Amino acid sequence: MYAAKIVGSAVCTCKEQRLIGLKLLVVQPISLLTLHEEGRPVVAVDAVGAGESEVVLVVSGSSARQTEVTTNMPVDATIMAVVDHIDVNGKKIFEKYESNDRGRE
């Protein structure tokens, strides 16, 4: 499981039958400590109704196929939670409802 920020979406007019109706979002992995980008973006199935620019938790591999939405589907990454806040060692790293993004300086 890793943290990521939603940076876009992928629209596919032709796709595997079992994926019809599922929202595909582009997520950029981020550090939980700094919120800075880490690694390459990936496309993930949205199992929770996440929105643009939200910080989310993503599962990959066989775990990506264990949500109610993605059971036995051909997916390798699934958004399975929207992050409200992150605290590490008593320090607030991220708060969804604050007007400024902490940790991005």
C-alpha cells in the first residue's frame, strides 16, 4: 500500500468488459513524510469515489483485486481510501481540510 495524489484520469472507449463503468484515475505516488512525488504515475481503479487532487491510498498486485468493486477483475492498482490526515511522530504532515498544503514547502 502506498500514498498517492490524483493527478488525472484515463478515459478508455474500448476496454475489457468487466471494467465498463469503473473510473480510472492517474495517481502519482508521494512520500508520506514530505508529500513530494516519488516514482512514476500509474493508472488505478477508483473503488471509493476519490476526486481530483486528493491524497489517496493505493494497493497493487493481488491486493488490488480484493475490494468489493474489483474482485476478480484484471486490475493491478486500486484506490481504496481517501486520506483525511497524516500524522507522523506527533507532527501533522497533511490535513485534507486545511486551506494550505502542509509539507509542500
